[in-house]
Amino acid sequence: MTTTPKQEGTTMKRRSFMKNAAVGAAGVAGATVAAPAITQSRQEIVMVTTWPRDFPGLGTGAQRFAQHLTDMTDGRLQVQYFAAGERVGAFDSFDAVASGNAHIYHGAEYYWKGKHPAFSYFASVPFGMIAVESSAWIRWMGGQALWDELGAEFGVKGLMAGNGGVQMGGWFKKEIHSADDFKGLKFRMPGLGGDVLAKLGASPVSLPGGQIYENLVSGAIDGTEWVGPWNDSFLKFYEAAKFYYYPGMHEPGTIVSLGVNKSWWEGLPKADQLIIEAAATVLHELMYSEYNAKNGEFLAKLVNEQGVELRKFSDDVADAFGEAAEEVFEETRAHSDLARRIDDSYRQALRTVGSWLTIADGEYAIQRNRVLGI
């Protein structure tokens, strides 16, 4: 087929256009590949805790959070972790974060009840919620908003970041037959639970975990509670006290919290806030499941290998605890309008969720264990 000069010119123009377009496309593709990545400044975050370094569950959980947050941001948020006593004392963690000397603490809110008694509700209160109940209250029934309101008075925002489940009643050097046996007893128990024991004539003592053993061995305290078989075995309380009581009315499911400096938090991009919340939520689930996985195993070791004598508080003792707890709650409510509103919200959630769990989880567990012989 022959072409005219006009046709040849048109063909050449078309080929030239296609060639230039291909070169241009290649240039765009090359530019996309070669474009520098968007860089974000690295930020160092100071995290302090109320736990000893490498302490099972609590200390290792806080360390896990620090590593997760660093990894989740590819090192953009670089967490500097400090265990109790490494930067500030265990019970100085709150003030360190509130003042801006640190960004985050990991601890239990009842340690701060001296600042406001209602902080205990965001950890654990006598005869209060178990872990699944408190999670429902905090996340879906107004608890977080009340926690934010309380924390704002001190420049701190709290987040759930762990739970050890129902705790044991504690370690005693003598058997407890009645409420009268608590009179004159020097017993390590923080929070509102300690106030309950005080109503029974005991002298409650608040000590960080790393100081309990030496005080128990020396006789500075007559008994102690801590967490449960896994943690208690690690601290070797059985060397000084052989009677191990359950259940722990004082801590039926203690929320372990992340406290964040409020001003720093509000200055973070929303994406970083969500990442921190996600890391705290992951830690909450991991810690709760880890404690449930470990406690049964270590309880058997305490009884079978260490000669610990397991005891259950009698109904009479439990009733005495309950009467004293009601006095403590009334005193807490009288502190302030906020304390009253927190107590009201907590009690309503406990009734609502607790009644459902009794029908669902509670009755199911009774029947399952009966059928399977557990």
C-alpha cells in the first residue's frame, strides 16, 4: 500500500506523539518511585510505673506496652521505660505525669485515693465489679467520661491498660476465724479495701510491690495481699505466712491503668491518640488472659510444693466486710458531688451488668462444672 506525503506526515506526527507520551509516562513513573518518603519527627516518651522491672504480669505488661507503642509507630514514638524507683518512686508516678516530668504512668488508680477517693472506682472497690463488668462500665456506660472529668482536675487522662482478675484475700500468719481477728492487725492493703479493714480495727498499710516481702519477713506488717498465686509465688510470701485466704473482696477485678499527661495528650494528632488507645487495649486483653492462664498453675504449686494452707473467708467475715464497705462508700460519696456521681454510675452499672452475668455466665459455669465434674 502506498501513502501520500500528507499521510506520511500524519503517521510521523502520531509516532512522535506516542513516543513522547511514553517518555512522559516513564518520567512520571520514575518520579513516583524516586520521590522521597514523607518524614515525621521522632518523639521520645517518658513512661514511669509503679512496678518493679521484669515483675511478672504487671511489670512485663508495662514493658510490653512500651515496646508495642514503639513498634506500632516504627520508632516514631520512642518510649523510654522506667520501672519503679528508676526515675521516680512507685507512688510518685502520678505527680510525675501530672507535672509533665513524664508523659505516661502505668499503675493502679487506687494508689491516688489520697488525692481524690473516687480514683479507687477506676481500679477496684470492695464487692465491686469483676473485669468484664468494669470494662462494660468504662467503655459503654459512662465510666470513661467520669474518669476523664476526675482526671482533668489533676491534668491527667486515664485509660484501661490491664486487669489481673479476681484477687486473693491475702496472706496471714494466723488463721482468721472472725472479724475480731483483724483487730490490731497491721495489714498491707491499699485503696478503699484498706479502709474497710480499718473499720474492723486493723491498721492498713500501703506499700509498693517491691517493698512488701521485706516488711512481711521483718514483722513490720502481719499480713499482706498483693495480686494472686502467680505474682504472690514470685515474691515468696509463703516464706513468712502460710495461710492464704480467698476470695479478695477488696479487689474483684482491678483495672490497671495508663495515665497520660492531659496537655500532652491533647496536643497529639488524633492518629497518635488512637494508636496509644489501641496499644493500651491490647495490653488490657493480654494481661487479663495471662493472669487467668497462670494463676491456677501457680496456686497448685503453692499448695502442693510450698505447703501453703488455702482458706476461705467465712460468711460471717464476708458479712462484716460488707457492712464496713457500706460505711466506706458513704464516706466516699460525701467527699464531693463528683464522687457521688461516680458512685451512682458505678452502682447502676454493677446492678445492670451483674444481673445479666449472673443469668448468663454464672449459671452457665455452675452447670458446666457440674456436668463436667470440674
